Amino acid sequence: MGNTTDRNQSKDTLNKSNRYRLSKEEIQMVLEHRGDDALVEEAKEQHSKIMTYDIETSRVTASLWNTGKQYVNHASLTSHTKIISIAWKWLGEDEVHWLKWDKKHCDKKLMKKFLVEYNKADMVIGQNNNSFDNKLVATRAAYHRLFVNKFVKSFDIYRQAKSVFRLASYSMAYMAKYFGLTLKQSHEGIHMWEMIENGTKAEQKEYLKKMIDYNVGDIITTEELYLTLLPYLKPVMSVAAKIGNPAWACPNSGSTNVKLLKTTWTAAGTIQRIMYCKKSNTQYKISNPNYTRFLQRED
């Protein structure tokens, strides 16, 4: 008990006054020099957990009378969408993690393991994930009666890019090429799904590995695209609030190394301050009262 109390007091002393307020990175560095391993881990946990993830799903089969254009009623369906593989990584970490469905093509174990990680996230990043990935995760969680955090923030690169840019295409493959990033990997198309779902054991194993490689490659491209476009897109959560920095700090990086870019007014005459973060190159708005607090800060 005495050691825990001493550590808490030690940590509180680091930020006892705003005048000597340290960033989380600086606190972590000081604690590492002191050898306070427990506090180092606690400091790390206070950072926002931002996850980039992507899923690959199975096809839906149906019993039909004939070929050609026709309406397929739900009564004709003989299967439902499952998650074949899922890949993810935490922003700022190197390792990409992945999971796959089991030999019986069931995704329950996959979902159980993935939701342990997903439910920790403050925000998830994806390509069209608001309309697809997030909903599929929620759908499969409900199907298996698994707990899912409904309040994870979501950064959908596809939607954000469409609201800001005028591009010939908003596909990840095109945007990666346009912005000069790691190109999205190609695959063998519908043949890969055919082999995974209906192939021999050897074919299923071979093509499932190809899908996982493709899935992991998507994560690399998605994260690069997010970091490249972040200065031009709107934040969906405040990292600053999460790590305990003032409301005028950068919502994307949490940094307090910011400056006033310009002042604007709404149609109703409300003053808005446009701030610029020197760390993330992000522009963001704060209210005039928060700008006053920014001016009154103690360096």
C-alpha cells in the first residue's frame, strides 16, 4: 500500500500546477528514468487507443429457379454473411494482428477474440467502415450474443474524403495511387472466395492465406491514407480530452504546441477561433472562451 501511495503522489507532483505541466510523453520519459514501471504502463494506457481495421466477408448463397435479372427474396437465402478474416493494428504500433474463421467456417471464436480488442478502442479507422465494417461487426456480435462497445468513435476515410475532396474516385486503391502511398494489394477476384468457401482443404488453406495477406496489406494502406489526409479532414474525437490536456489543445494529436491561425464569425455573430497544430498540421475550431484560456496559459 505504501508503494502505491508513493507512486500516486509522485505522479501527481509531476503535474501539480499548470506552470510545470508536462505532456504525457514527457511524463513517461521522466518515469522511465525513475524506474517506476507501473506508472510507465499507466501513462501509456492514458493515451487514446486508435485502431485501424478491415474485414473480409463471405458471400451469401440462395436457391433460384433460373438465371437472369430477378428479385431475390430473403426466403430464398440459404446462408448469411460471415466474417472470413479480420486484420487490425493500433495507431503508433508496428504489428498488424489478424484472425480467421475456423475450419467449419464459423466466425464466433474470431468475434470473441476480436471484440476483446475492439471494445478497448476510443476510435476506429477504416475505408467505408461506417456503412460496412462497423455494421458487420455489430451484426455478428448480436448474432453470437456477444458484447460490443456501441460508443466507439469511427473515422470513415471514404465519407470524410468525399465531403472535402473532388477526386475521380474515392476507392482506397485510387486514393493510395493519387497520394503516392503504398498501393493496395490486388487479388484473384471472385476465384479467391470460391476456393475459400468451396475448395478442397488444400485450396481453402492456400487461398485463406492469400486473403489474410491481402487483408493485412489493406491495413497498411488505410493507416497511411489516414495519416496523410488527417490535416485536411475533420476530427471525430478529441485526443486532448482523453489524455487530460486543455480543451484548446489539438483534438487529433493532443498537442499543446498550437497557435491561432485566424478568427471567424458565424452568421449569428459568434466568434470562432481557428487553431493550427504544429505537430499534426491540423486546423481545428475552438470557442472564444477556450481561446481565452489558451491566452491565459502559463508556459
